[in-house]
Amino acid sequence: MAKQFRASEEVSALIAQVQGQVDAIKSKWDSAEPTPEDVSKMNELVSQLETLAQEQQLATAEERLQKFRASQEEPSRPAPKFTVPAQAKKVLTPGELFHSALRHGFRDPIDNETQYRMKRAGYDIGSNVTFKTDFSLINSKKRKQYRTLSKGANPGNDLVFENYSNNVVEIMALQSPLLSVLNIESTDNGNPTTYFTLDDSANESTDITASGGSELSPTIPDKDVSDGKKKCGIFTITSGYQKVTRQELSDSYVKLEGDFQRWSATRHALKLERDIVLGNGNGETGREGLLSCDTTVTPISGGAWTYAGLKNFIVGFDTRYRADIVLLVSEATYAEMAADLVDENERSYFDINIQNDQEYTTFFGKKIFVSKYMSDGMVLGFDPNYFVVRTKDTQSFDVLKEKFYPLLGYCGLMDFGCMGNFPTGACKSIALTS
């Protein structure tokens, strides 16, 4: 049987261990005379070091021999490795996916790869086409970056939408800037949701000795928070059928489907704005609008808008809500205010700003939004944090063939609800009188 050698690393570790014991005895001799036991121990350790040194030489030689034998057994040229080159797959843009989704079921069949990519992009295809859409991103504070640099023959030349959802929310926000300041909840179901209203503005703390009380017999009054609750449901709206011929679809490729997408989002935005302003429901049975929630204050008289009158209206809001309030007016009222609110040098008290490609006006630091659904001759001020807008996180397109044959009919659908959940003094309006 061949003798088994310890590895050279193991022998080196043993040498270091014995050397440490030798150094310990030598340091002891520096301060005292060596004892016979120390001398005997030293001789024993030195003998061990000599033996280990010889063993290390043998172990090193054995390792070199094994390495040499292994090199002789290896082939001088390694076997070739074959790799199958990956085939480049076409990456479909959101517009092309949208195009394929709307044509699914009434035109050429879609290959499995495209259907897989459509599913990954959030397109649910069947009798209709459903798109995942995060409507909460209509809010400008949440909508940070919704485009990305294009990649292709000319990388970086264009900014393109990353997905269908980001395209829709931008279109809706540009169509109705009012939506961009509202807190829009995007949920996966349309069930009514309960919201609680807690108003503690009338209460303040008191001393325990108030009302005849004492430290040993305190008087602690009842001061319950004024509370209430409301439910907000979700209701379906439709853009109406948009008819097109098969020839138009064949000629336009992606463009016409993109037009449907824009038209549908624009119509939805206008319907949202209308009901957010004029809704006369209670939230649960129908949409409740801002004009159903406002409290009127003393009007501005004299037949002209004044800086002092509008400033006092803003300052009249409770300090808890004043920081975030926005103003809403009609187109005619905005024109009147722009003409009236100037200083003696005809300089406007309005400031013009741009954010996320949207232009807006401010007065006394508050954003002014214009809506064609507002009544003329009045200004509505409200804290948007207390107005609830709920949406379902999908948008659907129905495609009908039989009803309009030989035309095709596209119908956009979405679901939303809204209601005011304002505490006292967070939604007020002021009118102009002659």
C-alpha cells in the first residue's frame, strides 16, 4: 500500500504551531534561568520541527508528482463546445400591442408569441379587450416619469409611452387639468367603499380644574369627535361606439387604433370632470359633485372681482385646509377675473406656471382651474385631499362586428365614482353680485 502523505498546507500549520511553543519557552528564558524541564521540552520541540520539515519536503514533492501525472492525462486540445445562437425576437411597442389586441378575434389570428407578450403587458383578450390602467397616476404628484427613450434604428430620437396605462393617464390629465390635483384611487373591484368623516375643529383641551373642578376632584368634559360616514360606489361609463371600415384599419395600421385610444380617454376625462363638478348623487347611489358639497359665503358686490375680495375669500379658509386649496371657475368667470384683477399699472395679479406640460394660473399662491361645467359668476375653493374619486383599474374596449356589419364598432368602457368627504369649511364658494 502506498504511503499517505499529509498535505503541505496541513504540515505548514503544524510547523507554525510547534514554532509558537518554541518561542514561548525562549521568551521565558529571557527573564529566568531555564529549568531542566524547559531544556528537555525545547529539545523535543526542535526534534518535531526537524521531522515536520522533512515531511513537508516529501508532501510538496508528492503534490508536484500528482500535478504532473494529471497534466499528462488531459487532452492537449479541449473538446469543442457548440452553442445554439439565440434568435432575435421582435419587441412590440405598446402601440403595436394595442393594435394587435383590438384586431384580435375579427382579423388574422395572433401568433402565440404575440399573445404571450400581450398578456405580459396587461392586455386581457377575449370577446373584448381589457387593459390594466392605473388611473391614480392622473394625479400630477404621482405621475413622475411616464415616457422612456425609444430604442431602435434611431435610439434616443423619441420619447415613447412605456405602456398603455401611462398613455391614457397623460391624455386624460391634459384634457382635464382639474383631474391632476385630485386623489384618485384605482382599485381592482367596483364594490362600494365606506369613508369616515372625522371633524375635531370645534374642540380644544381644558384644565382639569375648569368648571369648578380641582386636582383631587377633576372636571373632565365630554368632547366627542364629530364623525360621520359615507359610501362611494363605482359606475360604468362608455365613450360610445366608434365605427370604422376594415379597409381603414388595413390602411392605417397602428395609427387608427391610437386615435380610438385618444378619443376614448378624452371622452372619459370630460365625463369625469362633468360629474366631479355637477354630480347630484350621494356617492353611493350616484356620483356627488363639488357643487353639491360647497358652503356659500358673503358675495363680492360691485359687479367686478377685486383683489381684496378674492384674497379675503382664500384667507377665510381654516388654516388646516388653506395650504392645499385650489380654485375652480368657468371660462367666462376666468376671463372676467383676468380683466378685473390688475394693479394700477395694468399688471395682472395672476401668475402663469407650467407643470407636466400643463399650464395653470395662480392667484395668491393658489392654483386656478377652468371648467366649462362651472356656473358663471362664482369661484369654488376646496381642499382636493377631501374629495374622493374611485376608479376600477381596468379599461375595456368592446369590438362589435354583427351590429354594424360590414363596419366594425369600437366602444370604450371604464368605471368610476366620486363624492365629497369634506370637513366643515374645506369646500366653499363665493359669488359676484352687481
